[in-house]
Amino acid sequence: MEVLNPSKWVDNYADYLYNYTIVRVNDAVIAQDLISETFLAGLRSKHNFKGEASERTWLISILKRKIIDYYRKKNSNKGRAEVLVSYKSGDIEGNWLEENAADLFDRTAEDRMENNELGLAIIKCLNKLPVKQGEIFKKKTIENQDTDVLCKEYNITPSNLWVIIHRARKNLMECLEKNWYN
């Protein structure tokens, strides 16, 4: 049975939760707010954790509810109609939010070509980042290096690390908007 370790949540799950959230809300500030709310809700309800799922899976289930709540508030009547539509047909159950998520295995040749082009644009934009920012971003988000190791290597605090990563994400998005979306 797995035991919760809230002191490691930011190090262990912040990037994963951010990547999960950003594709669903498409706004960095809202994504960060939802992740913060998820961590707070996890702390408040840690006594409900039974250890039947992994810590990350448990946090994702909290985050999913936060995302649904966000759309419910944002779209009130429309949100209820779209986000909360559940169905049951015989033994099959589902809901709108999960059914409309992209199926990674249902890709057309055009999707693959677009993904290759996007990958090249991301690499080009990564290479345009300031050297230190690019190194830290790649090591943390791509290589998944430990926060403590990176802080020691670059002689920075965890707060500085997250500011650098945030700025790198912002710079990447600006670069991609110029080089990919147009």
C-alpha cells in the first residue's frame, strides 16, 4: 500500500500535472492555479487516500474534478451540458470530457506530419532560449532530473528554478506562436 508524501508533490508531480492541465485549459496561469488547488485539496483530503492507486493517479483524479469545476464555472449552463454529460448504455459508461480527449492511437498521416513539424518547431524554439534557461528547462522537463540536483548544479533555490522554468515555457510559447501557428 502506497503512502502519501505531500512534501515531494511539487518535485515529483508538478510538471506532469502541468502538462496534463495545459492541454485541457490552454492557459498557463489557470493551469498553475488548478494545480495549486489540486495540491491543497490533496492535503485537505489526505485522510481519504486509501493507497489503492498510486499517489500520482490520486492527484490526477483530484485535478480532473478541478478542471471540470473550472469549466462548470466558466461556462455555467454550457459547461454543465458539455462537461457533465455522462452516459450509460448497457455495460458501457463514459463522460463527455474523456470521450472528447484526443485518442493517441487514432492519428492520420496529416496528424503525424503536423506533429513532426511541431516537434521541429519546438526544437528550434528550445535552441533560441537563453543558454542557462534552456539547459535547466531541458534537464527538468525533458530529462526529468531532480529539483535538488538541478538547484545544486546551478546554485539556485527551488523558487528560482520554477521561475526559470516558467519563463522558459513562456518564451517557448511566444516562439511557437510566431513560428508554428502562423
